[in-house]
Amino acid sequence: MCHHVKKLMYTVNIGEPDVRFGNMLLEQFGGANGELAAAMQYTIQGWNCIDDLGRRDLLLDIGTEELSHLEVVGALIRMHLAPLKTNREAAEADPLITIAGGGGVALFDSMGNPWTATYLKITGEMDVDLRSNIAAEARAKIVYERLIDHTDDQGSIDALQFLMTREITHMKAFQAALESIEKPQFSIGLLKPTPGIVDEYFNGSTGDGDEGDTDMRGSWTTSHGLHVVDPKMDAPGGGLSVQTINGKINGEERGKQDEAQKATTSPGNEAIGKKSSGKVKGNGKAAAKRAL
Amino acid sequence: MCHHVKKLMYTVNIGEPDVRFGNMLLEQFGGANGELAAAMQYTIQGWNCIDDLGRRDLLLDIGTEELSHLEVVGALIRMHLAPLKTNREAAEADPLITIAGGGGVALFDSMGNPWTATYLKITGEMDVDLRSNIAAEARAKIVYERLIDHTDDQGSIDALQFLMTREITHMKAFQAALESIEKPQFSIGLLKPTPGIVDEYFNGSTGDGDEGDTDMRGSWTTSHGLHVVDPKMDAPGGGLSVQTINGKINGEERGKQDEAQKATTSPGNEAIGKKSSGKVKGNGKAAAKRAL
Amino acid sequence: MCHHVKKLMYTVNIGEPDVRFGNMLLEQFGGANGELAAAMQYTIQGWNCIDDLGRRDLLLDIGTEELSHLEVVGALIRMHLAPLKTNREAAEADPLITIAGGGGVALFDSMGNPWTATYLKITGEMDVDLRSNIAAEARAKIVYERLIDHTDDQGSIDALQFLMTREITHMKAFQAALESIEKPQFSIGLLKPTPGIVDEYFNGSTGDGDEGDTDMRGSWTTSHGLHVVDPKMDAPGGGLSVQTINGKINGEERGKQDEAQKATTSPGNEAIGKKSSGKVKGNGKAAAKRAL
Amino acid sequence: MCHHVKKLMYTVNIGEPDVRFGNMLLEQFGGANGELAAAMQYTIQGWNCIDDLGRRDLLLDIGTEELSHLEVVGALIRMHLAPLKTNREAAEADPLITIAGGGGVALFDSMGNPWTATYLKITGEMDVDLRSNIAAEARAKIVYERLIDHTDDQGSIDALQFLMTREITHMKAFQAALESIEKPQFSIGLLKPTPGIVDEYFNGSTGDGDEGDTDMRGSWTTSHGLHVVDPKMDAPGGGLSVQTINGKINGEERGKQDEAQKATTSPGNEAIGKKSSGKVKGNGKAAAKRAL
Amino acid sequence: MCHHVKKLMYTVNIGEPDVRFGNMLLEQFGGANGELAAAMQYTIQGWNCIDDLGRRDLLLDIGTEELSHLEVVGALIRMHLAPLKTNREAAEADPLITIAGGGGVALFDSMGNPWTATYLKITGEMDVDLRSNIAAEARAKIVYERLIDHTDDQGSIDALQFLMTREITHMKAFQAALESIEKPQFSIGLLKPTPGIVDEYFNGSTGDGDEGDTDMRGSWTTSHGLHVVDPKMDAPGGGLSVQTINGKINGEERGKQDEAQKATTSPGNEAIGKKSSGKVKGNGKAAAKRAL
Amino acid sequence: MCHHVKKLMYTVNIGEPDVRFGNMLLEQFGGANGELAAAMQYTIQGWNCIDDLGRRDLLLDIGTEELSHLEVVGALIRMHLAPLKTNREAAEADPLITIAGGGGVALFDSMGNPWTATYLKITGEMDVDLRSNIAAEARAKIVYERLIDHTDDQGSIDALQFLMTREITHMKAFQAALESIEKPQFSIGLLKPTPGIVDEYFNGSTGDGDEGDTDMRGSWTTSHGLHVVDPKMDAPGGGLSVQTINGKINGEERGKQDEAQKATTSPGNEAIGKKSSGKVKGNGKAAAKRAL
């Protein structure tokens, strides 16, 4: 159950409105890494989590805070976009919000894309979701940093600094929650990866020029048991194929060029309407093979 | 530059097609955590990364492999969906693919949503992107595990086990690449969080019942310097407000109920067309003449 | 600022899970007329409304309640979808939620469409928004009624009856708020409609058969000053054209058939690359007219 | 059946093209409250309505007129966007339409969002749909008013004034059609709301400051039988919970922290591939309980 | 299986970055007719095509090349957008890419729309798909031409000229592949069109003014056996109706105005909750007819 | 200007409703290749085309007819979906339309995707658009054929046969209109492709196995002047690179691994808030180079 307190979590005062900056701020309101995305991701993860009440509480605590952040960002944007209501040139900074929305904040990003639930990453597997959340907080932090870099208004900077700080707080909490599960670092779910194959680093992009196109090695090709496997591009059927033949469905025959296509166009097979065509039978009974 | 080898990275042979399972497999072809999403996320991160040639190579190696995986998953799906072409009941498992797509694999998920670039997480900040990639691999791993849980076809299981294994390989490589940057664990970008506030864990969701609704503590409320801050819901203007007043834009006045609304409807102010209203009224007050 | 209480606004107990019904319930969670849509529409309207503090409070009161409803619906769905986690046939009721989401509730509708902010109707004009809200509540009410019609589980019916009831409560409050503005019924904004034309009911769809295709009259063709205007389909250039000529931009000439097209393909005008083409000049300078 | 008359419903003549204004006008062509949305909403409501032939006629009359409006708005936009074809700076007003569309009008809004059927509100319940239509006309009216406020071109103003006027005409007709059904004001569908609960106005957003954050009362908290119910935030499990316990599915047990999670990661339970995992059985047979 | 070579298919060198042009170039990266759309359309058509190995090879050859083109366009865009990273005014050319994406190329078009698989046209019918591909290449060609028209940077022009040229190459190959099937020109699939009706050109848009609104004839009204059929707008129930009555479902009765609606609102039929309503029975048993 | 005649263009009578088939039919109502897509594509192409009045008339004639088709398909679907209103099992065929739409037809496809303008292909270049239209008609024809294959209801087959026939009619007309432009077959727009390169068929997908993975030749590698160019995968920096070096922006230096990344995380450079960071200056003035 939700309760709203008619006070912002962080006071927002700004000097001169900057409509282009207000437009940029929409990234954190209706954007892919914004506060609504964070609020919904954590809150819904929490609602689904009924067998781990401690981490459920964590998810609900932070999900709720992100909703309060949404309100703070919204207040900041509303102030910066205020000139849209009375100034034609300002309106061009965001015609959608001016004409359709009357100049207020709305769930769009800086290019007008409507917020969509495809932004969310929710799997219902606690340790996986915590990794998604840690990454989400890191993204939100860098976005706030970039926004701070694009304004000189001190009131805006103060509010953004507060919001940016909280992302690090959340990152710490999610990291602690992940560590406390005490799973091995690369263990996800129940099924084990196949030994051997799991340690092969495939060198799928190759080159040997001197303009940044030479193959490079790093700890990521040798750590955690990994070793490099190179493609055999000069061998017949080369590349990084793990097995030596292509796949098939039981009894499948590969058609022969031209004949297959022409079969569908033989005038003798054509029919008006459905009367004489070899057709798909309804109701799931053994279907006549279509001459296709 | 891309080159295609006419051989699957992993041979796919299946026994009996299972159209409902084929439909589920679409999650890894055109779905949010599927192979195209992985391929595009890493490859584009790599193309943008021109000042870190080692990790660029890593991103291109793995992005390329994911494209090869897309082909393997596609082959698997094509085989399982084959009955859509000739059987009405089978067709009901995915009418979109049957009627519009002719029964072949396409860039939709199991519920028919078209693939969208909103699935991608790309910030252009290397350590942030690596965290997004680690989380993406963890998600892909658990999705493959769930798919394996939903079939008994050994050929399908073998191919999915291969693909699932490779996600762990990639997770290892991205983790190694993150570690090798040697940034402090909670340092993102250049700007530091505000001391003090960064350590406050806000208890935004409260309760004290015995049905899982009591507040719980865990390492995530005390680790990495964190400590709990409780809301003051019984205080005037309570909650977790960090400051004591709400925000305002310079010179902004809060309107009074009713008058504001009625101002816009006063018959005396109404006009036919634009003849006598040469401007937008702002906030019920005399609006600045717009810069038209 | 938001606060979460770890207790549902309405207790949800169900008997036997019904996965297909759980899928239908998603309409009120992540669907077009669902609780998140209502919560976001009213809350954001409220945040934008700073010159009418009374109705702002109304919008925030109801917006907050809708968030609590979202949680109740979510709990109901989670329970009905529980079998997705362990049963293959159940999983087919919603493969997206099973495979990608681990069987939990998520922001999709019953056909898997992700929630999108395009569902929202927010104009920033109080009386217009109240009309949108009244309509939204009416839609939500009828959707709950249909859901009740599709289940026999008493616990589910009780919860849905509560939620359905609240929509009527909100409808009453929004209606009262609209009435209290005391605007004339058909007065929107400041600009008056053109007298005469505003009273013409255009009979744009005509017929005279006996299968429901005869023109019909009702109070909607005669009330509020309206009267019917019929199209003149048998006159030259007939129909319901208000003026007698088509429009033009100053100095615009309508091209002549074929010549216009052929002009773009005359071999003499073709060029390699950009070298000799009559091209658009960059940088906004007086551009050469393109032969198009 | 549709017939097109090669003449605009309203003649459109403009003076000097204004590309930024042309871009804004797209809101009424391919935007959320634009003419296509209106045309499709009413027309499809009409096509579905076979048991109320009078109101079906109304819906088809107005739906058809909106299509004619779409053509008028399209002509207006085409004229204002004409400079996109020959001028680089103009092209920046809408690069999507310039580069992909060749400078013509298209089904996008002012920020380039493609038109989507999620804009439509169609429930198949006549009185509900009429409320949606009244709100839609009110929104369209205010959008036209804002557009008129953003131009000084008299030809454009004339055309927009005509279109704006017609929205009021339609609003009148839909209102008359709603009134003629003679349903009680808050009666939707067949099921009655629960007495008592239906009259409780929940005060979900509270405050007592002097910056617009104090609770306010209005006719909306007392009219139509309503009275205010305040939350008990200082009571254990406080808020606006209607019942005293949280919900459960039959026999559901809430898991205990940590144990639940760790169960999925016990090394002894891990397995290679699917061989020894407690797994979900295919084909909907009694599924083994997964250790999840 | 895919292999990446760390070298561009075409060298991209540019002079001065032009951020607005970089934004326009996004049309060919993440836009509707861009390189990813082409790559995915042809590649997936190829993967599905197992009974025509020659044309499968064609589709994979060209699909692969389009991926290489995507990389070239991406490099070009990255260079033109470079100033987004350090310049506020430049950032306004694409705030989404600046703030969320760190200034790199991403899968959006010039107005920020995320790439979506709805751009693709894949039917699984070879000759149909080849027609879609020919059209796709023609669209891509004209888009490249327009882009060349919007820049003066020689390096950019060279790269775009290369990419534009290749679209013609592909158009040739797809055309040859279509011709080699040797189907009659208007033969699609197996079912024949109805003789007579197939040759009727319906004159659905009529007029007789002198402003471009007079009916015109062309070879398209007389070639390939076509002849014009005019609508009878002045006849009762006129137009271009092919038959003389409207349709019905077996036993369907068209309702009568008002009565139908009022039936759903008769107070006597109303009920609290589900107790006494004529309701839909669950589980697919013979359902009681709802009084609707 | 549009006029509606209250009679279907083709009478629709069906026998027994088939809800699953009704769901499939949605592909031609709100689907990617459906009647609304055709109507909008041609009509908007026509509205934009003011310099070729003959083909404008063609586009409006056919665009208008497609709207009439939309109505016919809608009537057919409404009849087949009728059981959704009263039967729970039927409702499961399309829960979105049942619960949200009341069982009527709506602008979704068979998997519930809302219609989107991204389905449309409009470039404003007549010959290109005609190619897109020819392909669109071919797709619509095959979709109708597949629908006919999935039903045994004679009334449905008759209506679908009519609609399918008309697609061939339109294909003929568009083809005639394209031919009458008399452009050379591979001439698009004004700019010529680069000689030499335009004739090179790149063999981008290679192989030599015996399971359908051997390179194949066809007329598409030799017609219209084409000849095959093979990749040099065994050469250093091999593949199909047209030039020998990678691209660069003027003065761009490729960073060196690790140093670049570490530079952004040097503790000495970190700062609280924006106070001491090397930041981007606002307002487009010469921006300080960010340490990125």
C-alpha cells in the first residue's frame, strides 16, 4: 500500500529556466534508465519475491525511494520547461510536450519516446535481478553526472547531486544483498555449464593491421580459467564451428534450387479460390502436405 | 566487416517438433534477453569504443559470437515451428508467424512482440557497460535454463546446453575486463557522491505484522558503511524528506484554487478564432508577449 | 514523496489458481486501462498542477490510491500465475512471463504488450483532464466487471468487486471537481468556436437499405442547437466541402502528369556521386531548387 | 464502404511556410489526440455496434468526418513542410520526414513517434465509449487552440479554427447521445458497486505545510455522497488498508530469508545439462516440484 | 556462423564533424530503411529458406554485406557525433544519444525512435520476399541520395556513394533472382484471383474541378486487362458495392436503437458483485447468454 | 474529403463462428500487411503527390478502396469473434479483445500487437513508392491465400477470395504506373552508382560442405552485368574490404588500452558535485575538453 506525503524528498529551487536542459532531464523521468524504470523494476521484483522476505523488504525500500525521486526530477523538469507555455521559440525545444501536454512534465524521454516496460529487467531469480539492479544504478549514476555537466544552475546541480548520490547508496545495498547470498561468482540457477567449452574464449573478431585492428589480449582472455580459441578461416567450412555438420530435423530433406520454387507456380496447380487447391486441413487432423 | 560461414556454430538436430516449445524459444531469438539483443549491445559498444582497443576487441569477439548463436537458435526454432506450415491446430501456437511469416522464425518474442532497440543498455562508459553486460549474461543463462526445463527433446537440450554454457564464458570475460580496470567498487564516472547522504539506507517501506510485513534487516542495511534511516510518518510533513521546504522556481507563485481555473473560462476573455487573443496566457497572470 | 506500507490495501485470498484468468487479469496491471495507467495519469497531472492546489490534492489522493490498487491486482495475478513455475501446460498460458519473467507478475497486458506511456491522456488543462479521468474510470469499471464475469473464485471476485467499487468512487470525485469549475458545458479553453458551423451535424455516412443501413436520426442530431447537413454527392465535386476550391501554398503550381516524374530520370541529368547534380545546399543558404 | 471526393472539406491556403509550425501540426495528423486517432476510434466503435443502429450511425458520421479532417490537416502540414525538400536548415526541423519521407506529411507526431493504435480507447460499451469520445473531443479542441496560439499565418488560423469548431460540434453530439441513454450518472455496466465503500474518499496524499502542501477539501470530497477517510499512518500497519491481513493463496507458505535463495545454489544440487536436475516435466503432466 | 574482420568494408575519413548531419545519418543505422533492417530482413529470409539453396545463398551473401555496411555507417555517425561529448550546443542535436548513450552511435533513427522489427517484411514466400527486397533496396538508394544532398564533406560523400552504389548492386541481384523463378508477372502463391473482378479498376476517388481534382486516366486504368468501373453515388446505397446486401452471421438480428442500450441499464437487472447477474460461466461450458 | 456509404463493398455472410480463425483474420485488419496499412500508405502517398496528378489519382483510388476492404475484413472478424462475449473458453483466443475491447474488432494483429505507422513505406519518390506498393500487394495476396487455407467456412472463403483478387488488381495498376514512368530498370533518383563497384557481387557467405552449405551460383551472380568477387579470408586483414585502411576523423588518435579507462577513475580527478570537475560548458561556447 502506498502513501503520498505532499513534500518533495529533496527541495528543488532553480534560478533561470533552461528549456533545452529541461528537455534533457526527461531522460531521468520517462527515459530508459530513469526513475520510473528503477521504481517499477525494484518494486515489481519485490512484489514477486515471497520466499525471501529480507531482500523483498530491500527491493520495496529502494523501489519506493525511486518513486520519490521521480517526483523530485519531475519538479525540476516542470520548472525548466515553464517557458514552453508562453514562448514560441521555447516551445520548439519540445513541441510534443508543448502542444499535446500543455508544457508540463510527462512520461517521455528527451527525444519524445514514450516510457515503455521494455526498459525493465525482471527475471524473478534473485541473484540475477540483483546484478541487473547494480548495473541499473551504475547507469543512472553516469546519466546524472552527464546532466550535471550540462547545466550551470546551482539549484539544479544540488538536486541532481542528491539524486546521483542516492544511486551509489542503492548500488551498495544491492551489492551487499548479492554478496550475502554467498553463491559462487559464476553460478547462475541450478544447471552447470559444460566443462571445457565454458573455458574457451572464441576469437570471433580478427585482424592484424596497425590502425587499432590487431587482435589484442587481456586478462579477459586468460582469467577465471579462460583460454583463447582461434577460428580456422582458411580451412574448408572454417570458423568457430563446434561440431562438424549442420543440423536437421528428423527426416528433413533440403530442397533443390529452382524446382522448389517453380512447383508453387506451375499453372496446372493453380486454382480459383480454395476449390481444388492442396490445402491445409482445419482442426489439427493429419494435414495434407501443401505443395510448397 | 562481417563474414558469414555457411555452417552453424553448433549442430542442431531435433526429434519431434514441438510447436509450443518452438514458440517459447523465440524469447532467445527476438526477445528482450535474446541473442540479437546481446549481439547488438556488445557490438555497438565495441564500435563506439575507440580509446580502449583491448576491451573493444573483447566486445567485438563476443558480439560476433552472439550473432552466431542467433543463427543456432533460429535453426532450432525453425525446426520446432515446421508444423505451422501444414497444421491448423499447430498454427494456433503462433498465428502471427503462421499467417504473416509463413511459419519461419522471425524477430518476435513468444508473445509476438517485435524486437526493439529499447532492450539494449549502452552508455558508452566502459565500466558501466561491463556491469550491464554481466547482468545481461546472467539473464540469458537463466532463460536458457528455463527453456531446458521445458523440453524433453535431447537434441534441443544439447544445443541449449551449449548456448547456456557460452553465457557463463562471456560472464567470466566481462567480469575479468571489469576487474582489470581497477576502479574502486562503487566509483562510477568522475563525480563523487555526497558524503553522509551516500551512507543512509532509507527505510521507505514499513510494517510490523506477522505475515511477512515486518521490517527486516540484512547486511544490505549495514555493509559498505550503510546505516538505516527511518521515516517520521507521525511528524507534520513527515516521511523521508531531506530538506524542510518544497521547491520553487524563482518568483513562482502558487495559484489559488478555483480562481486559476475560472480565469481561463471567463466569458469576457473568450474570443472567436485568434482575433482578439493574440497570445497564450501563462499561469492566469499577464503573460509575457511571446517572442514570435 | 512516497511511502510504502507493507500491507495490501485489500486482502487477497484465492482458492485454486487459474492461469488463464491470471493472464486476463494482466489487463488491469500492465494494460491500457489498468491501475498503473490510472496512477501515472492522475499523479503526473497533479504534479504539473501548481495553480489549483485543491484539485492538485484530489489528483494526488486518487493517483496514490491507484498505486495501492496496482499492488492488490499484482498480488492477485501472482497467485493465479503460480502454476507457471512448475507446469509446462500452464506455462503455455503466458510463455513470456514464464520463460523471461520466472512466472511473476510483470508490466504486460494479457497478450504480452509492454506497458507504454502512450496509454496516458494528459493535457495540462484541468477541465479537459477531468473529462479524460472520468472516461478512464468508466473504462476501468467495465473492465473489472468483465473480469468478474470470467471467474468463479470467490476470493478473486471479492477483491475485484472492491477495486471496481473504487472506480465509481473516483468517478464521482472527478465529476464533482469538474462541476465545481462551473464552466459552460461545451466551453473548452479560451477560443470560441465559429458560430453557425458549430451547429452543423454533417451526415457523412449515408444509406437507405433495410439491413441497418438507413440513415437514422436521434437527439444527437438536434440537441444543443445541432441540425443535420446532408452531403451533395450527386453534385460536381460534391460531398461536405465547406468552401468551393482546394487549397494552395502561395505561388504553388500543380505539376503535370508524367513530365514531373520523367524530369527526375532524364539520363542527361544523372550524375555520379554528387559532382554535377542540382543539389541541396548545406547550411541553410538559399538552396538551389531541386528538379523534383 | 468509403468514397473519396477529390476536394478538401475545408480550403487550405497559407502564406509563408513555417517548418517548425508544420512540425507542431503533426500532433493532429499522426499524434495521440489527432484526426486519425479520432477517425479510427469512432469508426471502429461504429463497426462493432450492431445492436444500436442510431448511435452506430452517429459514430460513422463523425468517424468519416475526422478522416476528411485528417486530409485537411495533412494539406496544411505538407505546405508548411515544403521547404524541407530544398533547404538544409529547414530539414533540421524534422530530419526523419526529410530524409526518409522526402519532405511530405506522414503518420508521426511532432517528435517523430509513429502513430500507434494504443492511442485508441474502445471498450464496446456504448456509454463508456461515449465518455471516452467526449474527452477525446475536449483534448482535440485544446490542442487546436494551442496550435492557433503558435502561428500568425491567417490561412492556417482559418483552417485550424474550422477544425477546432467541429470538435465542439462532435462533443455536443456525443454528449446528447450519452444523455439519451438515460442511465444514472454513475452507473456503468450491470454490476453495482459495494455500498459504503463507494462513498469513502481516501485521503492518500497528506501534508500540513504552507507551501501548497496542506490537505485541502473541495466539493469532490463531499458531493455525490462522498466523505473523507484519513489514513492511520501512526498505527502499526497503518495507512488505508481496508482489511487487517495480507493475502495468500491456499496453502502458500512465505519462505524464510536466505534459506530460500541458498537452496537454489547448493553445489550438491547443481547438474550438468538437464540430466539430474529436479526439472519441470513437459506436456502438462503432473510436474515435479522444482527446487525453486 | 558469423566472423568479424577488424577492418571496415569501406574506409571512412571525414573532415569537420557536423552533428546535425550525424543525426540525419542515423536513418541508415537504426532507421526504418537502414542497414540493420536490410541485414535482418535478408538474413532471416535466408535462414528460413531451406528448400531453395541457391537463393538462400544469395540472401545470406547480401544480408552479411548489409551488416558490414551497418558498421561503415556507424563509423561515419560516430565521427560526426563526436562533438556531442564536449559541447552543450552540439548535444542539443541529439540529447538522447548525448545523455543516455554518451555520444556514441546507437540503434535509433534521426528522431530518436528505437529500431523495431516491425520495419521488416518477411513472408517466407520467395517471390514475394524478393519483391519486398527490391523495394527495400530502392528505398535505401534514395535515402542515401538524400543524405549525400545534405553534406559537403567529401569523405562522407565518398562513403555514402559507395553504400548507395551497393544498393543498386543488390537490386540487380534480387531482380535477377525474381526473374529466374519464371513465374507469370501477377501470379502470387497458388490460388488464382477471380476472373472479371480482377480486371476492374475501381474509381474510388472522384472529382471534376480545375485545381487538380478532376479524374484522370492513365495506362494504369487500361493496361494488363484493366478497365475502369465508376461508383454510382447518386443511386440508393450507391458506391462501389459488389453485392447488393450487407452481411450477417447465421441467425444474427440487428438490434433496435435505444432498447438495446437501455437493456443493459435497467435498474432491476443490476446487482451487487456477481451474486445475481446473468453471467458468463467459466471453464468453457455452455455459457449463459449475457444480457448484453 | 471522405464519404461513407452504409453498405459493405462485399457482402459478408458466415456460418459457424470460429474464434481462433477470427483471431488470425486480425492480421489483415490491424496487422503489418493489412488493409489499414495499405489504405494509409497509398492515401498519404497520394496526398503528398502534387506534381503528378495522374498517379495521385491512382493512389487515392486504391487507398480509398483499401479502407472499404478494412470494413469488410472488420465485419468478418466481428462475426467470428462473437463468441468471445459469452464464452470463457472462446475468450482465451483473444483475452485482450475480450476483456478490454468487449469482443469487437480492434486495431491489433493476431498476437495483440497494436497497429503502428512503422508498418508503412512512404518515401515521396514516385517510382520507389510504386515498388513498395507492388511488394505490399504481393504480401497481402499471400496472406489472404494463407487465411483461405485455414478455414472451411464458405462465406468466409468467398469474402477472402474477393479481397485476395483485388490485391492482384492493384498490383497490376501499380505495375502499369511504374512502367509508364519509363525509367531504366535500375535507375533510382538522380545520382548514378559508381561504375565497376556496382557490378561486383560480393560472396559474403561462404562454405563447401555437402549439407546445403556449399557456395552456389545463379543468374543473380551473373545477370545485369554482375560478377562474383570472393573474400580473401586467408589474407591479413582479409574479407571484402574495398580499401586498405580503416577510417578516422581528422586528427583523431586511437587511445591506448587501460590508460584511457583509468584516466576517468583517477582518485585525484574525482570531485564532489560539479565544483572542481573539468566540465562541459553550457550555451555552446567553446567547451572545456572533458577528461574522457
